[in-house]
Amino acid sequence: MLKSALEHAVREEEIPRNVARNVRIGTPRPRRFEPFTAEEARQFLTAAQDHRLHALFELALHTGLRKGELLGLCWTDLDLDEGTAAIRRTLQRTSAGGLTTLPTKTRASERRIALPTRCLQSLKLHHEQQREREAAGTTWRHDGHVSPPRRADRSTRPILTRTFITLLRKAGLRRIRFHDLRHSTATLLLEQGVELVVIKELLGHARIGVTATVYAHVRLRLQRDAINTLSTALDGPANDKSAHDDGDDPPLCGATVH
């Protein structure tokens, strides 16, 4: 960041040179994450099946949305007939303890994604349940968000993390971060052979290099599996041609057709 700021100052002729150019910084280690396996993902969705936030967890696991993007999603951003969602904003907690709506993390993060049929069905049911609670005159106040509405006497939304941890215990699964649902989406898509560029667009990464770096270990494992599969094929029994060709005769050729 400092290097970029000083570079701007050089262009503006405020300083003669950028002294930060000569500074060497180490490559940051990628943060470790523990994504779900396919079986664990199925167990989690089963445990969340009857929960009132089931649609949100299902959406997070199927699309890889960041938690802020998930909480910032409004019903007007969804086209349930076309099966798409427009990711335009993110909901973030402020230093004062409240919540504020901000633009997406990067320009690439503002995107339109396709929604699977399973999520569309869950979202339609979730919408109907929100309308029923609002019509019943409960203490929940609906404000157009897909996420849980806030109470009339509170300025903050319920945090998904607490419910997420409860559902992990219910499913008998190891504890992971909510953000690891996003990593689970990408990992499972890679394992299914989905192209990296498609995953990059779904996750909203600015560059495909970011996607490739974060999930390099997954790609390496898939390469190893592919190589092992080829080795198994090459180690198979060879065709026995000794009875037909001793290797000394010239190869057969087709006759010329006039």
C-alpha cells in the first residue's frame, strides 16, 4: 500500500523517486482452511433442513457467497423466475457495534450468479415464511433483506455464526469457520471438474490468479489423482502380440487403391 501511494506521488512530481521500490517483502502464507467434504456437506444440509435459516445456509454452500454478501442480499436482487441473483452490496459490522451496508469488496465482486433449482425452492419457501411472520405482527421487522429481519427494538441482525456452530454440533461435524463454506463450494466444484474461470466468476475474485493461488493445493491433489489414474492404466497387462509379430518383420501397409 505504501509503495502504491509513493508511486502516485512520483507521478504527481511531489517526490523524485519511490524509495519503497527497493524494499523486499516476503510472500504471505495462504491462510489454511478446512472445507467440507461432499459427505460432510450433505450431513450439514440435512441437519439444517428444518431450521428457519436453512435457505441461507444452502445458498452459501451452493454459491460460495461471503457472509457479508449473504446478509446484504435483498429480495429485489433475486429473480426467482430466471433463477439469478445480483450481488451488489455487503453488510458489515461497524466499530460502534451496528451494521452498515457497503459496496462489494471489489468491482469484480459485483456480479450476477445463477441459482440452482434446489436453492430457488428453498428461497421461495423462506420468502413465504417471512411474509407469514410479518402478517402475524411479530416483533420481527421485515426490511426487504433475504437474511433474518431485525427486531424492532434492536439495531443489529442475528449473527449466522452462532446458528452455524449449533448446526455443526447437531450434525456431529468438526468445527469450521462460516467462511469455510465458501472454500467448500470452490473445492467441491474443482473436484467435480468445473473450470477455474467459472469458479472465479462465481466467487467474484478480481483475477483468476487469486483463485488459482488459493486453491493450488486442491489442483495439485487433483493432478496427483489424475497421474495415479494414468499410472494404473499404464501398469495394466500389455497385449500379447508375440504370436503374430516377432518384431523382425516390416510393418504391414495398406495396398494402393487405383
